[in-house]
Amino acid sequence: MPLEHKIIESKKLLYVKGVGAVSFSELMNHVDELSQDPKYKAPMKKLVDYRQVKKMDLSMDEQERFVEKKASMKELFFGEKCAIVAPTDFGFALARVHGALCEGSNRETSVFRDFNETLAWLGVELDDEELIIN
């Protein structure tokens, strides 16, 4: 599964891990899964970990549609503080476009190359055990 998530309730944190190739349909399915997860309660901090993503081909239209889908579920994502860690140039650029599209949406999004900087911005501490998705 290219996108998996885990909710760490004690930290009000959603951890999303991408692996391999991530497609537009998988991103859309991810949002649908979150909307059905009873543990996901806004506002939450969100850590999107793209360190293991090798490919993510999204057109500008697909990025806009993804952001529009999240906007249509604004009560679910209201107040979200989202940090994306993407160390590759391409992943970083793609995540920055996403962040720009989210501006003014009551969701704060920042993009980082370094995992520890990402955690610091979110104001959370995690140990390796918490990053394991079952």
C-alpha cells in the first residue's frame, strides 16, 4: 500500500507514510479513509512522511482536485496543521505546490526536507515505535 496512516491519539497526530509510487487515486482514497476513521477528529496535527516515496506524478489539475476534495470536507480538516517531509527535489517541489494551493483554507501546511525539523515545527516528539504502522 503506497499510503498508510496511523492516528496517535495521545498526541492528536495523524502520521501518513508514503512508500514507492503514489498516485492521484491513492491520495483521493486516503482522504476518503480518513473521513471514515472515527479516531480522526479535527483539529489534528498531520505528519506526511514522503521519505520513501520514489514516484508521485500528479498534474496540476489533479493537485487542484485533491485540495478541492479536502476543502469540501472542511469540517473534517478544519484547523489542521500539516507538515510534509519530502527530501528529494521533485517531492519537495510537489509538496510546496500543494501547500500553496491550501493557503487560505484554515489548514496550515509547511514542507520540509529534514524529518527532525518537521517534528519541531509540529511541536511533537516521536520515538521509532510510534512510527510503525500495523
